[in-house]
Amino acid sequence: MWTHTQPPAPDLQGTGLCIGIAVARYHWHITGAMPATGAAEADTSWCRAGRYPCELHPGAYELASIAQAMLNSGHCHALICFGCVMKGETRHDVVVSDAAAQGIQMVALNTQIPIIFGIMCAENQQQAEARIGRGAECAEAAVEMALTVQALKGQKVSSEKEEERTHVYRDR
């Protein structure tokens, strides 16, 4: 049982999971470092298989397209999208970050495969650099979500089989 102050720690035994990584090249000094922190965390704790399909692409706006292509391959249990959008002189950052968030969410819901939003939406370079370590949090979230979705799909199958069996007995 858990209290309102401290939720239970998740079980992150994700050995054998395939966690895909999509990385935007724009602001590479930020985006290139984020998967490294996530992979280092994964290699040292729960995802020892070392299977990390990684795709590089131009920027955060393109993340949803790459995510959809990667998930349609059927190899990934979850995906992490890394990007960086920084505020500039115009409102372009708002358009890009909103499009990326909505596109990624749509792909996740349509494919029913978890996608972790690892896009830094920062005011400046210092804010983005201070959050590079969040790559490890994204890796943990990816494993937790992949395991949760697998468990829920397993329960759904079991309940469907139970209903099917009950239905057969009712007809007799």
C-alpha cells in the first residue's frame, strides 16, 4: 500500500525490451548528449540487451514522422523522442514545440506504443544545458511505460478469453 506522499517505486526490470530513440540534429550539443545519459542509465540498470535503434533527423518538428516510421516497423516496445526548441526572436518556437507535442501524442495513441517526450522547450541555452540529464529520466519512463502497456495488454487478452469461455458455457 502507498501513501499520498510517496508513490511506490516502479519495477524497471526491462531486460529484453527494445527502446527506440529518435534524435533531432538541431541544437545537437543538447540533443546529442541526452540519449547518452539515458543509454548510460539503461546499460547500468535494467535494459541490458543493448538494443537501442536510433534515428537522427533534422529537428523537433520532424519527430512525429520519424516516430511513426520507427513504431510501424514493429520492433520497439517504446520510443524516446529527443529534441530541443529554444525561444528566439519570433514565435517560431511555439509553433514547433506545439506541433511536435501534438504529433508525438497522436502517433503514440494511434500506434498504442508509448512515446516519451524528451523535447527541451527552453528559454535559453543555459536552461537547455541544465536539463540534459533528463535523458536518464526519459529512459526510465520509457521502460516503465513499455512494461505497463505490456502488462495491460496481457490482462486484456486474459479477460477477453475469460469472457469468450463464459459465453461458450452460457450457450450450452
